[in-house]
Amino acid sequence: MKILITGSAGFIGFHLANRLAADGHEIVGLDVLNDYYDVNLKLARLREAGFDVMDFEYNTPVASQKYPNYRFVKLALEDHEALLGLMEAARFDAVCNLAAQAGVRYSISNPRAYIDSNIVGFANLLEACRHTGVRHLAYASSSSVYGLNENMPFSTADNVDHPISLYAASKKSNELMAHTYSHLFGLPTTGLRFFTVYGPWGRPDMALFLFTRAILEDQPIEVYNNGEMVRDFTYIDDIVEGIVRVLNHPPTGDPDWSGKAPNPSGSKAPYKIYNIGNNNPVRLMDFIGAIEKNLGKTAKKEFLPMQPGDVAATYADVSDLVRDLGYKPETTVQGGILSFVKWYREYYDPTT
């Protein structure tokens, strides 16, 4: 297929683009390379993917030296005309939207960034997909949409009308906008609620990255909610495998769906929502213990109260992923952390 991947210099986008390019698909990666976190890490990901040019000219595609079927373009989703021009010229079979302003806490102090990128940018992408004949749009949602829901494990059949951060609200908005385009224009869309993704080349604002860096530098780690947190940590390779399977199975609509008893995860329209999580929640203190074991060092811990916008626990029900796609993430936290620590040491201190 010819596939557009937005956010391709980001954590998940980098891994997905490399996987699909290696599989032989024609890939165009798009990223604006903003400075929410270290741009050098984003550039290093692109370098790893075979892009020698590090001063990318806006809206000018560059070819990978590693994958002849992979091009990258620096472009913002908010730039509707440039985005539409790119998509009209390429006529993509599928689009995977992983571009977004990420971070729960950052959304409290910088709300405008989430409106611009996650809502305006996503609306532009929907319009471009509609007008260029895209056959499937898959897009990143988030486990954060479950908000105040306390039913465990989180099911895509659950109500998600009570988000507690603007980031979560923006992701819920994406799901609603996607359904509208699926219903009105027959655009097949699949929303993917990711659960605490981690692994090599990860984001520096995520817990695993922050903890590893602090422990190695003999700095205290901040442990929120006094350590009483539970997360469904999901390894990056499992996330990518789930996305690949979803891209190959665009929704067609559920003829048995009823507006009298509506299931939020589907529709008569070609619309679907999946959780992609490990289905095995881990206590935060156990997660920290696994990091300590792999680093051979004990963390200095600073116990703090719950942060605004955060939730105490996440736990994914992936039964529909298993039923529809025959897939369930299975990488253990111990194995995933081992891979991350190996990458971290090689990237930041190759002599260790």
C-alpha cells in the first residue's frame, strides 16, 4: 500500500514507519519537528531511518538512504493547503495519524497547543482524506479518554464522557469527528486507544525515560500518588503490530449496531475503536523495581500526591482486538525494560 504516517519522527511513528517500509510498502512520513521535547532525539530517529539531511526544508520531501520506498516531509497538520496538496499528489491508500501534541500535564498549562494540533490538525486530515479517496484512516486515541471511569478493565463499550485533561478531551474529540466523517462520507476510520507505550527510542517525558535518567544520575525520582498507581504498560513492538493489523482491516460497519442500545466502539458506519494494551496492569512500584534491577541501582524516591489530570489505574480490555484481528500484546514488562535500558545506555553513553 501507499501509506501516509503523520508524526513519523515521534516515538510510535518512527517504529511504525520503519516496520512498514521494511515490509515493502510505499511510505511518506510527515512531522513538523516541534520542540515539545528534544528535537535532537527526533532527528536521531530520522537518521536511524536513513535520512541524512537534518535541516529539513518545509514541505520538501526527502528520500531515505536506508529504505528507497520511504520519504519524509516536514509539514504541519495545521497547514491545510500544504497537507491537501501532498495528499492530492500522492493519493494514499491508507493514513495513520500519530501526530499530536502529547502529554497530560502539559495540556493544563498549554491548552492552545492541543486545540491547534489535535483538533484543528485532525479536522484538516479528515478533510484531506475525504477529498483524496483514502480507503482507511487509522488514528491514535488514548487510554486517557476513560477519565473518571472506574470499571476495570477499560472496555471500548464503556462510556467515555468524563475526561479529566484537555489532552484526553482532544482525543475523545478525534473519535467523535472520525465517526462523523465515517457516517457522512463513508470514510473508514479506526481509533486506537494506546495504553502507556514504552520501549527504545521512547519519549523523554515518559516515566520509564525519566526514571532511568534520574537513577543513573543519582537523582531522586518523583513517584506520584505515593506509588499507588497501576498502569497497563505496553511495549512498542506490540503497539506497532496492532497498528499494522488494523491498517490491513478497515472497518465496514456493523449491520447489527442499534441506536437503541448504542455500542460506542462501533457503528453502522465504517467506524471502529480498539484498545491496544498489554491486558496486564503493573503496580508502579513493581515497574520501578524492574528498572532498578536492570540498571543495577536503587532509586532515590520522592513520594508525591496525585497530579492534576492523572488517573490512578489503567487496564485494557482487548477482547475485541483478539476477536477481530487475532492479536493480543504479550511482551513482558521485564523484557521490555531490558530492551529500553540497553538502547538508553547505547544512545546516551556508548562506552558503558
